[in-house]
Amino acid sequence: MMILEEMSWPEIELGLKETNTVIMPLGATEEHGPHLPVFTDTIQAIEVAKEAAKRTKTFLAPPIHYGICRSTRGFPGTITVSYDGLKAYVYDILISFYETGFRKVLLLTGHAGGQHMAALEQACQQAVVELDFRVSLVSLFDLIDINTVETPGDGHSGEIETSLMMVIRQDLVKGRPGYHFPRRPMFLVLKNVKPLMGNGIMGDPSKASLEKGKAFFEMAVQGVLRALEEFESFPEN
Ligand SMILES: [Zn+2]
């Protein structure tokens, strides 16, 4: 296992002779219903990235624990950053990966808010325009086959995330609340969505199970492995 933060520089130098690929997990610090911890997105990305790194002997970088959270803003424990802040920070990290010898960087995000993804995409885009290296942006949620999920439209803190957390940190799963979707306007731009968010769940945690969690986890790992393969198989551009 090449866990970057636990290695000394000579060990990293040696490791770079074996591979110049690194996976960096990203997440968010935000409410995840009354039953899941606020680092749910981050720990999911960390654990999936760790498993993929282990199977492929690639580096695992320290995670980014903060992201852009809009719909969960105002809940105790939701700590969000600005669009420009995240974009600049991730861009800087990508450039520094290059400087230290990495040529393939896979960002795996456990949080997938619209602005969050857009900021990451722009940071990646800017980095690959400037430097000759490969960067992939993978959203963990996209790796789950929705045909295997019982709850239509299951999202934040629902069936998928609760199942995954039962595998990753069962000790931090405080029950399985029922179906809950906030009723939000289709077109209206609101100043504050918090009053509409109820308990903060957008899905159905009661449909979660350990078995599903194991299946979702493996799907996510397989997805990351496909993204790693793409580094090699996709022609240079
Ligand atoms: Zn989440």
C-alpha cells in the first residue's frame, strides 16, 4: 500500500519509479440526515480509493475534506467553501502533483453537488491545458448502477449512502430512517433552502442493507479501476 501521507520522501521517490499514478479522494463536510456522520462523502471516497489503490499498487493521496455544499447549508456541521476557493485549491494541488513527479492523477469525489463538480472540472481542465499530464475526475455516485437501487431517485443520505456506510463505518450509522424527499421548487431560485430540507435526507435509508452496501462498494471500486485503465488505454491528445 502506498499511502502518500505515511511515506517518507525517499520512499515516495522509490515508489514513483514503479508508478506515477495517484488517487486523491475528495468529499464534503455536510449534514447527512439524522443517522449518518458529516464526513460520509469523504470517508466513502477514501475507502473506495484505498481499495482501488491497493489492488493496482497506485499511490493514495491525503483527502480533501471540504467541498461546496448548497442544499445542506445552514445545518449544524455543514461546512462549505466557495467555488473559486475550491477551484483554486484543487488546481494548485494538481500542479504540485505534477511538480513532484506524478503524471496521472485521479480525483475521486464522494460529493457530487452541481457547483462542486463544476469547480473540480474547471480546475482539472485548467491543469491539463497547462501541463502535460493526465487527470481524471470521477464521481462516486456515477459508478453505482441505478438499476440495482430500489429507491427511485435515491440520493443524499438515502439507500445507497446508508448501505455504503454500513460497510465502511457501521459504528457511525445511527439507525435507518424512512423515505424522505424535500419538496423543492422546480424553477424558483431560493435564498435559503434549509427550511425545505426537513431532516436532510433525499432518499430512502430504510431500504439500506449491508449486502447492498457490499455490492455498491464493489461497483464503485470497479469504476475506479476502469478509470485507471483509461489512463493507459485512451490515446494521448
Ligand atoms: Zn453524501
